Amino acid sequence: MLVKILTNQRGPVMFFVRGAQRKGFKMAADILPFTHGQYVGLFNDDGLSYIVSAGETHQYQGIVNDLDRNAYATYLLDLVNQAFKEGVGISGWYQQISTALDLINQGRDPQIITNVLEVQLLNLLGIAPQWDRCVICGNDQGPFDYSESYGGILCRQHWALDEHRFRLDQRTISYLRLFAHLNLAKVGQVSVADPIRKQLTWALDKIYDDQIGMRLKSKRFLREMDHWTAELKKSRDQIDKPT
Ligand SMILES: [Zn+2]
């Protein structure tokens, strides 16, 4: 069986696991999706890499047993897989990504955790938006807005330069600027109001669509899930209303 594992030394690596289809295979639990642990194996630059044993493995139960968390974690790992070349060390990123999975597993807002990584991974995906100050004049005092054509934020004096600027709420802009430098290991509870959550999704989806041209199946599934959740809520509200 071929199993892809995100490793700290070499990023995402495809491993060959011998005998995985056999009944009573001793590493069966170690290679389940959303499992983390210590794996011993052989990296092979020219051919298949192998895993020979595993220890201290734990499956993220909070992710496996919850559709919403599962969908976000799947998309997050899909994104990570796109952002890192196989075989290249990912240094500090490994910690940030595993903290993200820990937090989603614990039940922290999976959308917000994913949004943080979406903002940060833009740098590896070929566009590095300027979030700190106005792209044109360097002003670091808001209000700001995001411009795709200028690749970063514009201060109010320069909004006129881009008629297609995003017209984001200042709270959305603040979160995007915060996310760009956020160390998830040091984050307390973050609670984001619903309209701002929606705008964050809209802005990041648009940047990924327009500027990177990335359309992942796992992202499409997330959006379909949002749609059905909203439909379900609507029909529930109708049932609750007295006639
Ligand atoms: Zn400016």
C-alpha cells in the first residue's frame, strides 16, 4: 500500500508499506488517516521509500469523528501537500501544521485555524502579499483594503488606484494581517463574528482562485458542506416557526 505522510525532515513523502493488505497486519492502525507518531523507515531518493515500523502513534479522534473538522483537516493537508515539494525539509512549518491539527482536533474553530494557514502558505505558493503596510506609500496606519493587482494592502489614500479592491470590513483586514504572522502554538481562544468569518472565506477563496488558480476538490467539498448546512438551518427555522 502507498501511504503519504507529512514528515518533519522531508515534507510530504510517499511511502510503500509492505503487507498492508494482509489480515492481521501489525501496522494497520499506524497507517490510518489522521494518525501521527514516530515512524521508522528508509528514505530513498531514487525510488520508493519504505516504512518498517511505527510507535507512539495516535489517531486524531476529534477529527475522524466530526464531519466538519474532518473536511477542514482534509483540505488543510491537501493545501500543505501542494505547498511543499516532496523530499524537502519544512523546518518550522511542521510544528505550525501539527499545532493546527491539534487545535482542530480539540474542537477549536476549524475554519479560523485553516484560514491562518491559508494566509501563511500563500508565501510558498508563489504570491507573497504585503500585509504590513500600504504597497504604494508604506503607510502602516489603516484603514486598509486588499488589492489583487497590487499584491497587498492599500491605505485609504490609494484605494482609488484599484476599482476592483476587495472592499473588506476593517475587522476582516485586521484578522488577515494578524494571521500572516500568527504562531498557532501561542494562540488563545479566538472567536470571530459570523459575517467576518464569511468575509474571510470569501476573500481567501478569491485570492486562491484568482491569484494562484488552485481549485482543490477538498475545498469544493467544504463549500458544498457550507451550502447544505445553511439549507438545513433554513428548513429547521421554518419548522420551528409557528403557523
Ligand atoms: Zn498608501
